[in-house]
Amino acid sequence: MPNIKSAKKRVLVNKTKALRNKMYKSSYKTSIKKLALNIINKVETETSLNSAYKAIDKAVAKGVLNKNAAARKKSKLALAAAKAV
């Protein structure tokens, strides 16, 4: 643990931000996995694709995911969903 007051605060703030980032990252990864399952089962691909897009966009808005990485992921998901139909 640091001795300086501002350094102590920095540790706490970083821990809070890391938890928040982990939540958004987990959210978009889970939505991608759900979409993959729905593509395999050929059930509700459109709605799960929309929810995956939404989760990815939220991660970009919060700075967890780079916008180009998000575009790449969304493109890959759209391609997979189109092949399934």
C-alpha cells in the first residue's frame, strides 16, 4: 500500500475502474457467446445480434474496447449470422 494520500486514492480508483471495465467486457463477450449458440440452434439470431451490437457499442462508449476492434467484431458477427440464415 502506498504512503501518499493521492497514491492511495489512485489505487482505489483504479480498482473501481478495473471492476467496471471487467463488467462491460464480460457483458459483450457473453452476448457474443449467446449469439453463437443461437446461430447454431437457428433461433432468434436477429434479436441476439442486436443485443451483441448494443453490448459492443456500450464497451466502446466506456473506453473498454477500441472502435476499430468493435467494428471488426460486429462485422464478423454479421457475417456469421448471414451465413446461418
